Amino acid sequence: MSPSLTVRRIAADQGAVLRELRTASLREAPYAFGETLEDALSVDAATFDVTAADHAVSKAATSFILYTEGHPAGLIEAHFEDSAARRAFVGELWVAPAVRHLRGGELLVNTASEWLAGAGAEEIYAWVADANRNAMRFYERLGFGPTGEHARTARWPDQSESLLVRHVQRASQASSQ
């Protein structure tokens, strides 16, 4: 029997879970995120508590946690850009290697996208490192495509990332197709 997966929005008291998942992601895939494990470990645990509390109620940014059999196994962040454009982004996606085959990443992206769409987003964006071909293929399978926008990564200036976009399909759009 395969384990069941669920996704829930982070709760205000889950700072320790957020820290555990963030540090696990940086241990397993240090190349995939904008910070280092040392950065995350040097941050006071109270900072994770504040982030969890903020993300539990914010209308502009949140985190979702993937659970398998009740245990935290993945994380994604969703937020609206703080600008006039107010673009909606998903990012910081990570799923524990032992459960990746269960499509938890897809569940996380879709849940975060639904939250953003529910708050008015018509397009969902994601920055993906050009060198991370697995991530690029993953997002493409979920309907994300290139915007043509590229940027150098802050952590590795010799590498770049591409901005991908997925258009939100509203229920009225889906029924007319």
C-alpha cells in the first residue's frame, strides 16, 4: 500500500517544522535554493517561528507543507510580488527524495497555485535554474512555459535562471473549452 499524501497550509506554531524542512532541502539540494545550509542554520529559530506565524495568516505570502502518513515531507512557498505588477510566484519547492515518486511536488505546486488563484492571480510564475533540467521538465509537465525572462543567480553569478509562467484556468474557461 502506498502512503497517503496531504498538503496543508503552514500553521502559526510550525516554525520548527519549517526550519526542519528548509535545512533538509539545503542538505539534499544545496544548488537549488538562494541560500546555503550555513545561512539557514545561522538564523535564530525564532525567525522561523515568525515566518510560520506570518505565513499562517498572510494574504500575500504563505507556505504549504506536504505530509506523508502525517509526517512532514515537503514544502513550497507562494507569494505575491510586492510591486505594482503583483505577480504571483511559487518557489522554494522541495520534496523528500523518498516520496518524490508519489507526485508530492505536483500536489504542492497545484495547491499553492490554487491559493494564489483564489487571491486573484491569473498567472503563476516560477524561477527555475537553467542547470536544473529535472526541475525545468517538472514545471513544464505542470503546464509552465518560458516567459523569455532570464536572470543571473545571486548565489552563483556564473549561472542563470529562467522565469516560467502558467496561466490560471478559471472554471468558466475550462467549461467553454
